[in-house]
Amino acid sequence: MNKTNNKRLIITLALVFILPVVLAKLALDNNWFNKAATNKGELLSPTLDMTAIQDQAAEPKWQLLYVLPSQCTVECENALYSVEQVWTALGKEHDRVRATVISTPESDATIIQRLNEKNTVKLLKTNAENVNNVFQGESVNAIFIADTLNNVILRYPLQVEQQQAILHSRDILSDLRKLLKLSRIG
């Protein structure tokens, strides 16, 4: 009786300590759960280098980016609104971030004029070839976040509905705040 109790005790102890390790290994190998991802935007891998279209004299800052199309539609208006609102919502941290709209000679002239009248958004003028070189076939119909080293790291799709754009702006703001909290640069 004593030997069987000892065997049961040893088997029970082995199961208690080994079984969770085996189950954890199986869960990791078979992707039985969602891996932790706290960013709401699409992480670009590899990142896109936008040094070619940047003003080299400008101090390094985080950037909210939008590429202005040739004709500004509802999605474009919502994106511009989102970029401005997110930048404003950063409060005391907004001096670490530059709201940037990239324009080309083909971009909507009325929107360029409107942005020139406002001081909230920096207008970065370049040509379509430079934009294509930076985004390397990636769709530019989105809002992007670039780090202080001019690497475009996150992408957020455009929204047609204004209410969806506002909700989506919260996601952008959330990600940007996390990045600013983790970064000492910019």
C-alpha cells in the first residue's frame, strides 16, 4: 500500500508540473491563441524609408502622414480631419509630432491652398516619382505614422463614413501615444 501511494504521488507531481509545460508548448506551436499585439494599425514590415522626401534641416519628430491625391474625395477629407484632430488631441505632446501632408504637382490644388492657410499641418511638396520610391508599391490611400528616423512604420486605412473616421482616429491616437511614451526621441 505504501509503494502504490508513493507511485501515485510521484505521478501526480509529475503531471502537475509537466502537463502545463507540455500544454503551453502545444498552444504556442499550434497558434491556439492570439498573440499579443497592442497596435491598432497595420505594422509595415519592412518599414518604408522616407528620407528622400524629407526636409533634412527639420528637427527629428514623429510624423502623422497623409499623401494628398489628385482629387480629394470624402475619404480624403476624413483623413485630413483625422490627421488634424489626432495632432490636436495629443495636447502637450503635440510638439513631438508633426502632422504632414505630402503633396505632388498632381495633388488637389484647392486642398493645398486650404492647408497653406492653416498652420496645423506641414505641407511637404515632392514629385510623384519620389512618393512611389518611398512607398514602393504600397497603397498610399491611408494615414501613416513615421518615426523620428523617417521610417514609415504603421498604416491605417481610410474611412468613408465620418463617424468611422472619428472612431478610427482614436486608434491612431492610441498607437501614437504608446509610441511617444516608449520613445525618448522627438
